[in-house]
Amino acid sequence: MQPVIELSGLSVRFGKRPILKGLTTTLSARTIGLLGPNGAGKSTLIQTLLGFCPVSGGTARVLGHDIRRDKSSVRAIVGYMPENDALIANMSAVSFVRMMGELSGLPSSAALERAHEALFYVGLGEARYRALGTYSLGMRQLAKLAQAIVHGPRLLILDEPTNGLDPPARRRMIRLIREMRDSGCVHLVLCSHLLRDVEETCQEVLILKDGQIVHHCDLEKEHQANRRFVDLEAVGNTQGLVEELAALGCECTPGSSGRFHMTVPDGFELRQLYGIAARRDLQLRRVSYRRDTLEDIFLKAMEN
Amino acid sequence: MAVYKRNYAPYSGRLTSRWPRFFILTRYSYARLFQSRFLMLLISLCLVYPLGCIAFVYLSHNASFLRLINFRGTELLSIDGRFFYTFCVVQGNLACLLTAFTAPALVSPDIVNGGMQLYLCRPFSRAEYVLGKLTGLFLLLSLVTWVPGLLIFVIKSSLAGWGFVRAMDWLAGGLLLGLVIWVLLLSLTALAVSAWVKWKNAAGALLLGIYYIGAGFGTAVNAVFHTNLGSLINLNHVMYVVWADLLRYDNGSETPLRHACVVLVLASALCLWLLSRRVRGFEVVK
């Protein structure tokens, strides 16, 4: 499989301040999630891939095209939906999307046809002749998506696509992203603060912190191999409980008021926990058993 | 991606050639500009003087008209450097006014609405963006400056014969070059102002200020410091010096041509630098 994005020691500086610090990795999945706290460098990474930010060291390749040497080729195969408002207020949606299609190289008639199709596809078919300035926030997000797909890119970069959307609009956006992923015609990079959005749509996740990669994982494999957790709330004599559970292979972190967070090994059965509670005459007020989520992966990466 | 299917499909048709893509911006800019009736009125008013000149040139070769006014001289009005210098001054100032009304809406809406990154994330460079916007303004201003100027020259030549063309061919070249320089300077200044000033009215006022308040400021500098270097602040005056030289007309200015040329080059370079600072796909917030 051809790598979608290859980063080789990619560094970016704004003045003297390093923003991206020698990123090196290869991303190959159909949908890639880009996560990180504010200021981690996610948007800078996207803008560097698009050739907006000057590279101070290393390089990157997008679907085989070097971002320093083939900037134009990279932009020709990428569709970009920016995070913030990016529209031309006094144009109708169809003119706007058509113009963006023409700028991407589509002939005028084909751009018009694709603009109508893209607007119907994202659900703005009925409102396509309205001025963009009159659109609601949700509609603007959809218009931005339409302009990003009008030229049929091979890689679609979506920066916070569900920002400011109400729950039905968010579900619609997630459904569109899944549909595009399942079409098999386009790779997607989804940059979002909403872990649930990434978990629902992405196959591979890259987590950035302070301009460095802190975690890179295949979500499918991670879900298959991840560890299981038990959150426990007990009343009674809990002294020595941590050591007893550790003897069974559990990593146990005590919390306040008899609460414990346990990471349990393979083969561990809850019956063993009940056995210990019975022996120590402990009352188990709450036992919740769950698997590793993207939130756990993210928080762990942030702690590291 | 057919409408009835409503699912995503890549584009597999042919692509357009890269170099003329900047015209797309020009085309869409015109579509927006010509929606304004006021602009159409302003363009019509800018063409009143050239139409008057054309009528005058025609009538000065019309025997019936000359007999009617009982004219007995050799030429009603000589079509020479002075005539075209006056034409340049009148049409040049009208072009400036037209720019102040049209140009502020060219770049600032793209920057204010964050549209710049949408243009530049495509195979479309910053230079092409500026070229596209510049071409729009250049063609519009050409319509009221060198195009009617050359039309007057052509009409005069057709009426006066090849002798006039052979004797005055430098006039056509000087007119074309002088007005093209002016139109380019106006376009660059207007784009730079539009890129930096968000409000249309303020941008228009600033543009007029650069060209007309600069004249007053330059006169004040000349008076206070007993020099003529203040005239170099006045871009209108600088251009008059260039026009006078190209059209071989003595307008009484003491400013040397080379100083005027240096000012024009510096003003254009400053505008390009200002544009390069604003026309970007991203903005670093300090």
C-alpha cells in the first residue's frame, strides 16, 4: 500500500520558536486521525503539508509527492477544509464551489456540473443559489466540505469538520466522512479535538504534543490488543488490597474514598476479584469493566 | 458523482492548462463588479471626455462643419504632445477615482473571510492570485485610459493620413507606455491598500489620500524646506513628469525624470512587498 503521508524529520519554525520538531513517521490508512491539545502543531502540520508554512528541516511526502519540490502536485491532489470560516460572503454557494473547481483545473462546464453535484452530495442542494453570507454555521461547514471535494481529490484534509455543529448536523457530517471513506476513492485526514469523531471514522491515529509525535497507532489493532480496565469502589478494610491485586498481575491505582482503577491482564476473571473481596470482607459498591478507548490512549499519550 | 447517485466519486475528466488560470479570478471579479449600477455609471462618465475628444477630432476634419463655423485656419486644434498630455491628466485622474471605488472590494473580502487559504490550497500560487486581481483592475482602467487614447490617435491618423502617423508615431508609443505605467501603479497601490485595509470605505479614502493628500503634503514639504524633493511624494506629479517626457511636452516641472522613475520603481516595489506580506495561506499570530 502506498503511504499517504511520510514525514522525514519534518521541522517548522516560526521565527525562533520551533513548532514542529523533527516529525518522522509513515501514515498509510484510508482515514487518519490527527489529535493533540491546543498548540500541539496539528494545524501547522496540515498547513505545512499544503505548502503554506516554510519547512526549516526535513521533508514530507504526500501520496509520493515531495512537499518542498512538488508543491503544486501536492495541492492538485489534496482537498482542504479549513477549521475557521473560509468563504466569500457575497457569492452564491454554486458560484463559489464552481470557482474553486475551476481553480483546481476543472474546465468551466465540468466545474459547474461538479459544483451542483458536490452541493447536492453534502446536502445543500436546495440552498445552492443562496449567498454564502446568509448560511448558518452548519451550512457553512457543509459548503466548505463541498469546495474541498469538488475537484475529486485523492486526499481530503478536514480540519475540525464538526466544529460548532449541533448533534444532527454532526451525525450528518460523520456519515458523509464514513461514506467517502467507504467509497475507497479518497484518503482522509481528520484533525479534531473530539475524540469520538476520530474514533468513529479513523483507522490510524497520530497524536501530537508540543510539536512532537507522542503516539502513533493503528486503532483497529489497538482495539484488538488493548488492555481492559476495572473501576472499583469498595467499602471496608482496603489496606493491602493493591498488593494482593498486584500478585494477580493487575496494575492498581488507588483513588479517593476506596476507589481503585485497575488494569487487568489477559485471563483475569472478575470472579477472582469477588473472591478477594469475600476473603477481606469488603463491600463492592461499584465494579465497572471496560476496554481501552481512544480517550484512554490519548490521555496516556499526554501523560507520557 | 452524479446527482441521482449521491455518492462520492473522483473527477476523471481533462484538466485545464495551468498558465491562464489566473483569468478565472479576473472573470469572477468582473461578475461581481459589474453587478453595481453605480460602477457602470462611473465608467460611462469616465468615457465622456474621450468621446468628446473623438467627436472633436472628427469634426476638425469635417469640411461641412468647418464651413459652418467659418473656420479658415490650417487646423482647429493640433493633436500633439500637449493634447495627449491633457488627455493623460484628465483620464489618469478619472482612473484614480474609478480605482478608489472598485479596488477596495478586490482583496480584502478574501482576507477577512479567510478565503485566501482556499485559493492557495489549490494548484494556484500567490503570484497567480495577485496577477488575476491585477489583470481585472488593469483591464478596467485600460478601458478609460490608453484604449480611448489610442482610439483617438487611430481616428486622427485615419483622417489625417499616413503623413501624420509617420510624423507622430512616437506619440502613440508614449501615450501607451505612459498610461500603462499609470494603470499598473494604480492597480498595484489599490491591491496593496485593499489587502491591508479591511473596510471598503476606509480603503477607498486611503487610496484617494495617497494620490491627492500626498500632493498637498509634498507642496508643504517644498515650501518649508525650500526644495523640490517634496514633489516626489506626490505620485500624480511624478507621473506628470513621466508623461511630459514621453509626450515631449514641457509642463514646467523641475523634477528630473530619473528621480520620477526611481519613485515609481520604489512605490511599485513597496506595493508588491505589502501584498506579499498579506497574500498568504496562513497567518502567524504574534
